[in-house]
Amino acid sequence: MNGFAKRTEQKKQAIKQTVLELLRTSDPRGMTIQMIAKQANVSPVTIYNYFGSKEHLVRETLIDYMIRQVEEYEAFLKEDRSFAEKVKYIIFQKKKVLGEIQVDFIHRLIKEDDEFRRSVDVLYETRVLPLVIEMIREAQENGEIAPYLSIDTLLLYLNLWRDVSEKIPVSLYSERLIDELLLLFFYGVKGEQER
């Protein structure tokens, strides 16, 4: 990469980082190119030249953000960890994300923006889902979960728990809550049977 291309990429990354910072506190509908440009210390023309529109900039920023999240998942799930540690990470990773970005906006964008939804679907189907399936298979082989449960049933169960965890207000998250929810996840309301 030559010097010009490198500087261009650095500016683009700085602009995207600015958008992420603004998304922590602002509804994107209220954001303007001028607001983004001022905070990123670039001209509005630079943003239009690089991204074309605010919508494209926000979309590209969120896709990059989600790719980074998936890369973190991949790195964590490929480490030598127990199934319980991996499940805890997957289900409760939302706590971190909720502190970084307004998840409601992402859900709205998925519903309203076909291009963004397709990108999210491709990311899920090509990287996230295969990783989770591999994690489940390893856990079954290691005797950490029942080998007779189908992958589809276990995926449904994981998704149910992930969906529930998204509804928990960030203010309620604590280590105790997470530990108790993990006990419920693995043993139900009857409690631990065997370790």
C-alpha cells in the first residue's frame, strides 16, 4: 500500500471510529455529515468522496464493527476452553456490545436496510454458524453436553438464551446474575444434578 492509499485508509478508519462513538449516544437519524466531519476533523466533502452518503457510511461502519465482533468470537471460541466458558461468552457478550452501540438501532437497520441485512446474514451463515456448530460438536465429543441432542435443537436452545439475554437491562448485569443464569442454562430450575 503506497503512502496516499495508507493515509486514505487511516482517514476512513478515523471517520468510522467517529461514527461508532456517535452511535453510542446518538440516534443516527439525528447525525449529520457535518457533525461527523467536525468530530472526525475532516471536511464533509471528504466523507462524501469516501462513502457517498451518511447511510452508506453508517452501514459500512456497522458491518466493520460486526466483523470485528465475529473475529473476537472466533479467537475466543478457538481457544482451549470448556463449553460452559464458551456459552457464557456467547450469551453474555451482549453486555459489552450494549455499552458500545445502541443495539435497537442495529435491529431497526436489519429490518429497514436490505443491503445491511444481507451482509449480516452472510456473516452469520459463513462465519458465526459454522463456528457455533463446531463448538457444539466438540462439546458433545468431550461429554460436556448430551450427544443424543441434535445440532438443530441445541442451536435453538442457544438462540433462545441469547434472545433472553438481549432483553436484560445492562444495569442488572452482575457476575452473580450471569453465574445463576448459566446454572439455569445447564441444569434448569431443578438445579445441579451431577458435575
